Amino acid sequence: MKIIRKSAFLCAAASLAIAGCSQNVDSSEETTETEDTEAKKTLWGYGESDGPASWGDLSEDYATCKTGKEQSPIDLPAPSDANITQVSVNYGASEAKIVNKGYTVQADFEAGFTMTSGENEYGLIQFHMHTPSENTVAGKAFPLTAHLVHATEGGDLAVLGLMFEEGEANPQLQAMLDNVDSKVSIDVAAMLPDSLDVYNFAGSLTTPPCSEGVNWHVATKPVTASKEQIETLNELMGNNARPVQPLNDRKI
Ligand SMILES: [Zn+2]
């Protein structure tokens, strides 16, 4: 993500959240902020030697990936009245900068879109993609997920995860795919399922530095993308899903 360094943590969060987020700390998130950050070398990835199982050992900065107790992603239970809540969003259509970060494809926004969760209002910074879905539901992964990364003015991060199942082509994803490394109008509201029932839980960035304190939301109702769109994103990003992490004492 590209948040600004003023919220370094934000960036981190953004990035991680985004997993696609991720590599970025080096490049993406932080990059946006300061050029020196950009120059920082990315240490992590999804390969054999730099993949999720090694992240916590690659750098002291990534220690939380190994020692954290509220790490993302997680396996979510089947939805029920007991574990579902609602959020409200103020999204619309706005020009976004589409960036292929290598470890993810990301859409950066400056539009002032917001998500309200409980008492907190978060501004949309970016969304990015993972194949497969990172968070799972009752042990099942979806083929694709979008992580909409938000932050408060104080830098607290919140993510809204959308699950995609294979089906009708998704026009917003197509706009994204047709404009990688360019700008295009994306209608964020049009990406949402028709009801915004969500799981809500404490989590982390899903990429190094795996910072915790991220207010996670995942919509219970999936949306669709075509087989070709899912395959195209997978070709661009590779498998960029961190495996699910222990729930520990968290409640959903
Ligand atoms: Zn992500």
C-alpha cells in the first residue's frame, strides 16, 4: 500500500494487508512515502527460500511474523448470527492508479471513500489481490480475494476482504486488468456483494512486517470473477497467499 510514511505503520499495514501487500514494505507501501524507503530491498516473497514459513527469520523487522499472536489470515467459521456484523461504506467510482507490484496487483485511491466499522471511520487507501484467498471459510479457500485497505487519520488500519468465486466476469476487475501500470476509473461500490454482512476480527498484515492491530473484516457473501480473470491475476502475481495462522485467543 501506499500510504504515507507519516503513517509508517499505515503503510506497513496497508502493505501487508494487502498482501499483495506485501513485499512491499519495501517497495510498495513504504515507497510511496519516502524515496529512501523505496530503495530498501525487498527481502521476502512466496518462494521456497523467502516464503511465509521463513518471513520471521529473514529480518528483525519481520519478527512479528513468527512471534505474533493475532496473525492473519485465519480460517473463519461458517457464518451464523453469532459471528456476523455489519459495516457501512461510502464508496463510489473514482480514478485509481493500477500498479503491478509483482507480489500483487493494486489499485491506489485518493478519492476520500470511507468504511465505518463500529465507532471508527476509515479512509480507503488501496485494494489489492491475492490468489488464492488467504482467509478461508470452514477450511475452504476461494480462488481469489480483494483486500480493501483503509486507515484512520491516526493510522489505524482496517481491511475489508472480498471473496471471489468463479462465475460472471467482473467489470471492475477487467478495468483493472486492462490498465495495469496506468490509471482508470474503478467503481468500488460496484465490486461489493449486495449485503455487507461481515466477519470482524483482530488481525495483522498478511505480508512482512506482519504488523498487528489491523481491524479485519471479511464479507460473508462472495462476488464473482471469470475463470479467465482469475487465471490472468494468478499469472501476474503467482500464488501470493500466506497460509492460515492460529486463532489463539481471538473471537470472531
Ligand atoms: Zn492482502
